[in-house]
Amino acid sequence: HAVGAARGCPDQFLLPAGGTCARPLPRRPMVLVKSLDTFAEEAEKLYISAPAYTRYSTKYRHCDGVLALKVTNDILTLTFETDQSTDLKRVEKLTAIFFARMCGADPAELEAEAPAEPQRSRSGKSRKR
């Protein structure tokens, strides 16, 4: 019985019952992607290739003001970092797509069902001069 089996690890990453590995695990290449559009395309391809083993994470480092996105399937890791506030809407959309896929829903259907943002009404007295 292998230690990693309960976590659903791929066979090549299972450790023997003693917890030590007879052979070294393969190195996982980490790819830093410069464009958010390229990252989104490659991340979706990575997820579609192995949905059971793919993870998506976000991390914000306040001290640097950097938002980091990471998608990995334990063999390949894609990373995107940004400090631009203009990327936040696109990151939010990508996160929603991954949440939908990981819940078993089609992201296109969720976009059709999403209600439009409510209009903000002006409150208070308006001044006419």
C-alpha cells in the first residue's frame, strides 16, 4: 500500500509504505507565463488534459503588490504574476471559469445564467443651478 494513494496522486508519485522513495521523483518544470491570455489558454489545456490532478491557486503578496496565479498537475506548473489592477477583471473571469469546470459545470452556461450587474441609483438630493 502506498502513502500517496489516499490523496489520489498519480502512480509515478506514490511513495512506499515507509515513506522513502527508492528513486528520486521527476523534477517538475515551472513555467512563468508573461501574458494573461496565454496563461489562460495553457491553463485550460492543462486542466482538460488531467482534471482529477490539476489544481488552481491564487496568492496575493501585499508587501510586493503582486497577484500570483498557479496551475499545476504535479508534472507541469504554469505561473502568472501581475501587479496591474487592469488584469483583475480578467483574473476574476478566469477564476470563475476554473470554479465552474472543477464543479462539473460548463462555463459557457454559467455566463448565460449570470444576471446583469444591478444599476446603482442616485440617492440624495440633486442640485439644480
